[in-house]
Amino acid sequence: MKTRVLGTSGLTTSAVGLGCLGMSGMYGRADETESIRTIHRAADLGVTLLDTSDVYGAGENELLVGKAIKDRRRDYLVTTKFGVVPATEGKPGRYDGSPSFIRASCDASLGRLGVDAIDVYLQHRIDPNVPVEESIGTLSELVREGKVRFIGLSDTSPEILRRAHAVHPISVLQSEYSLAERGVEVDIFGVCEELDIGFMAFSPLCRGLLTGQIADTTILDDGDVRKTNHFPRVGPDFLQSNANKLDSLREVAARHDAPLAQIALAWILAQRPWVVPIPGARTVDELNSNASSEDIALSESDLSLLDGVAASIDGERVRR
């Protein structure tokens, strides 16, 4: 697989990554053995980028990734995140970007992943009670100490991105981007281009909507977050209607004799040379299909036809 360089610090990654969130139950049942096979297959295909977080499965996802890469550490670029403290009984969820929390989180992630250094460490969400300069300052110290190689942010504003980058080079921003969600094109992409910050697109298939395989939440496993309205576009209120608005995607897929998911990922790859989609996959077959998107060259006619998909999709990106 081809590679892409993100940021000014030499961060090089495969053009398509592997999001590991779905391997820890958020989208229903997942098989650990198949998940590990999928991670191993990723390296065989040249899909080096693995994306996880300490909050995925309450740490279980990092443990799974650590188990999978134990004997193949050099084959992977591992990104993980910190800063989200989930709600517990009687206590609401919150964000924490304090220096002591960052250091404790980093050490815990290093232990679960079984690595000496985290390749890309991202602040999952910005703590409104801690200046971003303070949080990034701590991350910069972790870089100097050799515990972290590159720094990133997730889902933040242009202003915060600029302030963070002034403290220490931000190699990558991670946020949602797909044919169904193009909000970052408005103000985030301009800052990324100006400051030479790479971009990792999470949910590049809009949580399964753009695969064309999910048209009704009743077919989903119990425990699948899409059975709720947390992500309205793929929830009970809008999934069925949105699934019927993908005619242009189906037309382009038919032109290329390819699955819808491959076309949706190829579209992202065609947008900017510093954008890397990180689609989730729980099986080797899903991964094989996603990785093949790199081989699809979309024409100007294809891109023009796909341009209006986002405008037709109903529902918020995430319930606020």
C-alpha cells in the first residue's frame, strides 16, 4: 500500500488505516480471534496504521491491540487517545486535560499496549477547564522523554488547533469526515493546510451507512450503539431514509464494479494528499475490501456525481 506523510515531523502512515473501536463491542458482537487475525492481515497488506483509545471498551481495545502486535511491533503505527472520562453511576462524563491525568493515562496506555512508546498520542477531547497550552506542554514533555513520538488532537476548533500548534508541532488532527459528513471542509481543512497538519478521517463510512449493507436498525445486534439515537444519521429515526439516498454512490460503484464502501473511501483519498481514512473492520474480509479502495481511481465525472451526497443526509452527526 502507498504511504502518506502527515505534518512536518516525518509522520508516515499507510494511505488507509484500521480503526479498532468496533472490535470492542460498540457495534455489537466481535470475535477476539478474528479481530487479531484482522490486525495481523493489516500488516500483511501494508495497512500499518492502527487507531484505538483508552476509552474504547474501557481499556479493553488497547489490550486487544497490544496482544495482536506483541510479536510484530515494528509492523505498525499505533495511535491512541486520552482525555475522556466516561460517566459512572452518579457521576457525569467529563474531559480531563490536566498534566497529572495525561501522564497517568499515558503510562496506563503504554502498559495495556505493551509498547515502549506511543507512535501518535491524541487528546481525544479538549478539557474546557485546562488551557490547551498546558495540555500540549505536557505532551511535549512526553515526546522529549521518549514515551510519545508524535502529538495529535481530535475533534477540535481552528482556534484551539492554532494555539496547540504554537506550543508543539501537531502532526495530525482526527475528526469525522466522509461523503455524508463534510463539515471540516469549512474551516478545519484550511488551517490544516496552512500549518501542514495531517488529517485522519474517522467514521469514513458513516458508521456503516455508506456500505449500503445496513438499512434498518432492527437487523443490528443488541448493544449496538446504532440502535439508539446517539448517532442520529444511523439511528432508528433516520437510518432507513438515509439508506435510500445513496443512488449516486451506487451508480459510481456500478461503474467501477466495486462495493459502495470502496468508492466512499476512494472519494476521501481523492480529496487531499494529507488525509488518511481510518475505517473500522472486524473481519479479514472487511479489511481486505477497505484496503482495496486505494486501487480505485475516480474520474471527475465520478467525483461530481458524488458531490451532493452529504447535502441529502438527514440527522445530526452526533446527539449533543
